[in-house]
Amino acid sequence: MEFMKNGGSYFSNNFRASPTTSLSTLGRKAGFFSGFLKPFYGKLTYRLREDPYCSWNTVDLACAGEISYKGEGGTPFGPPPIQWLRTQSDSHMVMLQISDYLPNSLFYHAYKQRLIRLHLTPSTGGVAQFLRTSCEGSFCLADLVPQLAETYPNHTLELSLAATRAPAVLFSEKKGGVISVNLGGVIVVFVSDGSRRKQAAVLDMDVVADAKLNLQNQNVSGSVELTKFDLTSRSATIKISQDELSDIAILVSQMVENMLNEMLSNGFPLPLPHGKRISWLE
């Protein structure tokens, strides 16, 4: 993120360390992954895309690998063709190749069901002190956008983040192998005086995240780095400069990245179908 490299802003010089430490409890308190994946548990489609290919001591099976909402299907795009990268010296009992169709079908249906969203309020653990327009000696969003304090003194804030298109996932060889996710979305900023809530700004966001994931016993864990988090103002009741948007982008990206890494450190179950266990009888 270029605005982080260039430095010199009020936020980057004074407060960059604060959000990452104070927000560490957010991920532990949010059941995001469990709620997000619940409609997809056991909905991975093993439907064959082509006839099985049998050769000497091997059988090749090409499955659809689609994950859809409640297993209903309907993904408007299909999996890419895959060729086995097998050598004569391979002695593995089982080989598995997965394309990015699996996560892309999952995210497509999650987007269509409006599941890719996050709402931060003063009651969200770890962020209450930041979502205020009057800072009273401690850091809050009004330090980044003083117009908030001038126009809406003694108000609380809410941030609503939602995807505006289905995330695009790409398996990449860079950095030793990462999963890159491109997401377009919107952030709506609300101000509240306790009895009434008013929309203060609508910001468009363009996000690129690189993830490294580990799979063990159907549990996914790993880490995420937000390599791009750009904000532009779509509409606002107050004027927000590009420098202020850059500072907001740093804060929100650190909040989201920290939350995702907290949740990924504990892991979440992969939505695989339940299988049958075969027991040998003597």
C-alpha cells in the first residue's frame, strides 16, 4: 500500500501501532467463519465431469468440486480443465489437485446470498473506543477526520462493510505459493446520537489479500496479508480529503486483517460432505 510507504500522515506517524494491539480480541469474539460457512457445510459436489480413466494401477477421477448454497448448484461458470502433472517415478497412493474453482464457486454463492459483509458497532468487542466522534484524550476516528467531531459532536459511529461483487480467487506461485483474493466492496459510515442513526459517508473499497492456508483434519488455518486496501469517496455529508481516506484505509485494513488472522489462527472446518467409514470384518 503506497500510502503506508510514503508516511507523513497524522495517523501513520502516531497511531499505527494502537489498532493492531487493541483489536486483538475482535477475532476471538466474532463467529464470522462459522456463520458464513454454515449454509455450505457438506455441500461440496463430487459429481464426475468426465468418465473415469483407468490405467496400470491408477484411476483418474475428475470431480466438479463445486460448493453452492445449500448444495443447490447454479454456479454460472465451470471448473477449468486440469491435467495431471504425473511422472513415472510417482509412488503416491493418492494424488489430489484442486483448482481455484472451489473457492470461487463458494464466494460466488456467498455473495449472491449477501453473506460477505461485516458490521462494526460500539458494541463490537475491541473497537468501541475508535467508533466515536469525540475522542476525549484517546484515539478515535475523529482524529483522522476532524470534520466528524465538528459536524457530529458526541456521537458514536458504525461501519458497515459489504462486497459489491463476488470475490475473485487466484492460486499463485508467488511468495512460495499464496491464494490471492480480489474484492470490491463498499463501506457505509453511520453516525448515531443514541436515538437516531444517520448515514455520513459511503466509501468504495478495492482490496487484494494474499492468504497462506494449511489444511489438517478438515480444519483450515493460516494467515492473511492485505496487500492493497484503497478507498474512494462515493458520497458524504462531510468533505473527506484523499489523505484522510488513506488514513481511514490504514485503520480499517488493520482492523480487518487483524480480525481475520485471529480467526484463522484458531482455524475453521472445511465444508466437506460426510463420508462412510468402511470396517473390515474378520
